[in-house]
Amino acid sequence: MKLGRSKPRVHLLIVQPTPFCNINCSYCYLAGRSNRATIGDQTLENLFAKLFRAGWADRRLDVAWHAGEPTVLPIEFYRRAFAILDRYRPRDVEVTHGFQTNAILLNSAWCDFFRANRVSVGVSIDGPERINDLHRVDRAGRGTFAKVVAGIRLLRAEGVRFHVITVLSSESLRSAKELYAFYAEEGIEHVGFNVEETEGEHVSSMRAGPPAWTIYRDFLAEFASLAARDGRVKTIREIDHGVRVAYRNPFFGVGASRDLGPHNVLVEPFNILSMDCEGNLATFSPELLGHKNARYNDFVIGNVNADAFEQLPQGAAFQRMHADIQAGVALCREQCGYFDMCGGGEPANKIAENGTFVSSATNFCHMTRMAVADLMLNGPHAS
């Protein structure tokens, strides 16, 4: 399968500095989070040299250090890594670095590093202590709330801008007021919500089906209403995304022509490129890398230490994934009235929930796309 005449454009590059995480969340999808391996400098050299020399990097490239806890490695590691990237970066490519962290290991030196390098910081916390410590525990099973909040307060004191990502469980979906009060009290202005989902090695404890979908929709409606009245939480990722789609897609009666279609980076090859600490490469959903699947070569499409970027689209594993993911997108287009909301769903959730990329709706779709669309169109009590 050919991708067309133009070169791939990588907008988001996800680099796994280490698979290790210093905590042990019950819903984590990462299979190797006890592995203390660290990416080598030569692997980073090969990644950045090949990416930039191939001309695949978008004019604005976001580099996310993720898929493990990035701050378990020393700051000096990232100084070297950033320097390696800059050695190969073309002058017309702007690079932004981002860390997703549990904030437990942060100190003033990390804050200095974040400021000096204009690093985007995301903190993972699931709300107040009662809710956070249900799932976000350390390796001895103890709650992590106090240490994470200390990290958040440090970021605020040091003037480091950050956002928060919260995983919503069945308990937190019933606790919009409690979550909002916590964010407001801690000066958390920018939030995003991930629903606990079946993905990778994790099977969601949340019961699939219409009751959960409406509960999620009503949670968002209540939380957004509190933010609108109070003003201390300034952005809600899911609501903001819904508004952007509403103005872009004809599904909502305004915006661009249907010919433009929806934009879904998760089904478009090489928009997102992920690399693990051994140099293995994957595309489409970042969550695929690190999991087993014989049909798709464990979702690995190549290795930076052995393969040229120009060879990646010709590989058998990539070809099978691309064909099957596009077949799944075609099913979504044919079967789903919400297609213009997401443009074909999330491949990692399709294969985790449905067992195949060649499928359409998932519980994840209902919770995070359809429920938001219903809220935007009809309000919190749509049936």
C-alpha cells in the first residue's frame, strides 16, 4: 500500500527514555513498567539523525518523553538528549519538548530545567486523596496523593506552567463537584480527562454500555458548568476539543465543507511516531508499542539502529496495519453517525476491545467521542 507522493510528516514524536515507573497504577496499560532499561545515546543519535535527514519532521515537532516515568532518569540525561536533537535539527524546524510525570521526584533543579528549556509539563493525578489513592499507588500499595500534591505545589511556587491529566474511574465519574473543588483549591487551571479503558494489558473495571456513557456525559456537563460559574479552572481538554470540532465539521451544522473531512492523527500513518528505549518504532496509536501481536510483528515497524526511515512504509507489518486500520475507518464511515466527530476511532482501543482493527465503535468511542458530541448538540440530558 502506497502513502502517496508526499513525504510522511511527523507532528508528534514519543520517545521512551525508560519503561520504568516509580509507582504502580492499577489501570496502567504499560507491560514493562518494572524494566529499568535506559535508552542509549547512540539510539538517540540514530533517531534524530534519520528523522531529520529524511525530511519527515513537521515544521513544528512536539517531542513527548513518555511511556514510563521520565524523571526517574537524571536531568543530565535530558541535557545530553536535547543537545543530540539540536545537533541534527534543521533551522526551520521548531521543537517543543513535553514531559508527562507523576511529579513525585520533582525538585527545584527540575523546575530550573523545565523553565530553561520551555518544557511543557503534564502532571498525572486523579483528584482528591480519596479518589486518587484508589488506583494511583506506589510499589508497596501506598497512596501517592501527598507526594504528587507536593510536586504540584512546587511547580506553582517555581512559576512552572503545567496541566493535569486525570483518569476517570467509576468513583470519580460520580464526584464532579469534589474533583472541581480540589483542582480549584490547588490552583490547577488546565485539565484533561482520560476514561479508564481497556488497553494493552489492562482490562477496564468500568462496566461498558449506555449507563456509563450517559454518566460520563453528565460528569462533563456538571464539571463544565462549575468551571463556567467559578472560573478557576480555565480549560477542559474534552470540551475545548468538542468546540473546535463543532466549528470545523458539518456534522454540527457549521464550519468547513464535508470534502475536508475529519482529521484523526491516530489513523493517519506517521503523524505520530513512537520509539521505545531499544529503538523499536511504531505509528498510529502510541499505546500499541510494547504489546504482543503476531499478525503485526508486535506493532513494530522498524528499528532506528538498523533501518532507514524511507524503508518503514514498505515493511510487511506496517502494510498490514495500514490496510486494516483504513478498513476499520471505512466501517466507521459507513456505520457510525458520529464519524465526523473523530474520523475513524482509536486503533488501540479497537484491537483491545473488538480484537481487530477492522471494526467500528468501541466503548471508548461511546465514552469519549459520542458522549461529548451529544453534550455539545443536546445538553447533559440527551437520550
